[in-house]
Amino acid sequence: MKKLPKHHYIPVFYLKEWAGSDGTVTAFNRPHGNKVVATPKPPTHTGYVRGLYWLDGAADIDVANRVETLVMGRIDHNAAIAHQYIMRDDVKGLPAPVKLAWTRFIVGLLIRSPANIANVYNKMINPTASERKQIGKILGKGLRYEDISKDDMKRFALYTIARLTQNPELEAVINKMRWVMYDLPLPELRFFTSDRPVIMTNAIGVKGGHIALPVSPRKLFLAFADQDIENETKSRSPWDIADTVNERVLRSAITFAWGTNSCRLPYVQEHLSAEASNDRDFFAELK
């Protein structure tokens, strides 16, 4: 193959919500130095890495692309259907399969990024003593860590990421939360999104825990652990909610953020990736 296939860690159906009348979204990143650049791009031309989930050394193309077609692609397909319900603010009576699809999409956004995959891979090829012992247990009898090639280790890292996208414990916690949609009431306010768009508090399963995800420039998906945090959030002004969400989404971004246009470029310049180095162990936040 001359080029490996595009693997979108931010799905096209999701990014399309930020597209303008010309069909493009505005992608923000720092390709050279500290200066943020705003570039119009079709949603199909951003939020991806070629061969991100590609299994190097596989016997054929179908096997090499299996993580994308059987795991990530199915998550995105089902989430696109759930997204239609979400965009209608129809979250109270979601059918169970639709609710699970949306939950799995949120979990996927937390862990399927290029940075997370690289992190898992690096830990596997440079493990601590305890991590090496854990890898040995997973490999089972008859296989030694020393005998695993780098290609096999990369495949192992990808399969680990794929397994983490289906975490029944975390899914159960999110599904039990109070799901709400919030619409920005003022036309001048807009949400950004990024390559780390999910906002989570520490310990989402306890009182005060919540999740937030911009699902369009005007709509925000929220999940609350209890009524008090829901009431507190709803009591905030639209400006406060927009600024809080945008700062968290932009500052957490690893490389890219997206918006509807470039008019707030100075704001993005100030915040983009300011907290990208923070290690977010989402599964440790589950209590």
C-alpha cells in the first residue's frame, strides 16, 4: 500500500457539527513553534492519523486493519446513530443500546488518541518492574517478555486500547448518571472541541462528579452524579459555562482544537495545550 488508511480518533460525524457553510471546520494547532495557526479543513481531512490502529506485520490488509474495522469503526457507526438522539435533546428515554453506544463513544474519546496509544506502547517497551510483571501475566505461560518483538508489542498495545474501549464497570457508572443537554442561549457564544474534548471531575462515581462534552458549537452533553451538582451547574451564567468548557477543552488538547471560524484565534493562542502534559488516568478516577 502506498499510504496507510486514515484512522480518525475524532470521528467525522462529530467534527461535522463545527463545519460552516463551506463545509470546513477551523483546525487550530502549533505546527511550528509556539504560534497557533488556524486552518480551514473538511472534517474528513483532520482529526486522523494514517495507520493509527494499523497492526504492523499482519498477514494481510484485512487483518492489519481489524482494530479499525471491528472496534473503532463500529463504535463510531453506533455513536453516529446515538448522536442523532443527542442532538434532539432526547436523552431521558434513550433505548438501552443507544445509551450504551453513546457511553462507549465517550469512553473511546478518552483513550483512543494518538498520545494514549503512544503512551501504552512506550510503557510496554520500557516497563517498570511491576509493569513488566503484569505484562508477563497477560502473555501467559510459554512466552517471555524478552521474546516479544516490537511489532508484536505494538499490536499488543493496540489490542489493549481496543479492550479498554469496552469497560463494563465505567460504562455502568456513566449510564447511571443523570444525563442532560444544555443549549447556549446566546448567539455570540460558541463551544470549541479538541482532541481531548471530554471534561471529567475526579471520581465521577461519587457525589459532585460530572462529565461534559461539547457535541456542537451550541450544545453540551452533561452527565451528573447527583441533583446538587446538576443544580449548581445550571445556575451558572451562559458566559461562565461557555468559558469554563472552552478553557478546559482547549487547555487539555494535545495537538488540535476545532472551531467554526478563526475569530477567537488570540483566545486559542492563550489556552491551547496549556495542560497537555497533564497525565489523565481516567480509569483511576472511577470510584
